[in-house]
Amino acid sequence: MKNVTHIVEKLNDLLILSEEVENTYVKVSEKLKFTDNIAYSKKIGAERGKFVQFLKKELDKIDKGGETTLALKRRNHLIRTNYKKYFKIGNDLDFLEKVYEMEVLSVNKYDDLLSQINLPLTLCRMLLKQRDSIQARLHVIERGEPIMASSY
């Protein structure tokens, strides 16, 4: 498969982003006060956890050797640190704004990976499904509808 290094790099970036989004949802659900926000955070955190598991499996399939260099590990650490700073959600008032920002960033990362040539078909299908799920939530927020965990 051609361009494996680009695919592995972008898949790894998406994996790191998804892990940080999942962690953010799980941690913020303990701080929030509004029950709708708590339920939403828990449900979406669990969904993102499933995304992470799938992405890890696909990364293992594509990068069979798993030869992560020291430079790549440092890069991953920097990316993770930047996401942690960016994804801080303090309370219920800035919850929707931060959720929207996280999900827009996620959709952009999915699109970036999907633009790669020679993606395996199963990976491409699952990425599209995951991206569409995130975009559906974005549309709900954009329309100003109340977010409820039961509507997803």
C-alpha cells in the first residue's frame, strides 16, 4: 500500500484527538450540574471510546511493525498536551461552545484522513460513519436544539 506513512501519521493524529475528546467528555461529566449535559457527556464519551478502540485496531492493521520512533512519540506528546489545553470545559455555561469546537476539530481531522489516497475500504466506511455521527450532533447544536443523550 502506497502512502502508508501518511495514513499512519494521520490515523495516529485522529486517534490522539479521539482519546482526548473521550477523556474530556468523561472528566467534564463529573463537573457539570445540568442533568442533560451530564447524560450527553457520558453517552458521547462512551461513543468516542468505541471510536478509539476501532481506530487502534485499524492502526495496528496498517502499521504492522508498530515502529514508533522517539521523534513520533515526542510529537504525539506535544499534540496531546495542546489538545488538553484546548479542550478545557469549566462549567455548564461554556459546555456547548467547547463541545462545538471539539466536534468541528474532529470532523476536520476525519476529513483530512479521508482525503488520503489508498485508504482501506473498511477503514474508509467506518471513518465516514463516525464523521457523519459527529456532524449530526453539530447540526443539532447549530440549529439551537437542546442536546439530549436520548436523541442520539
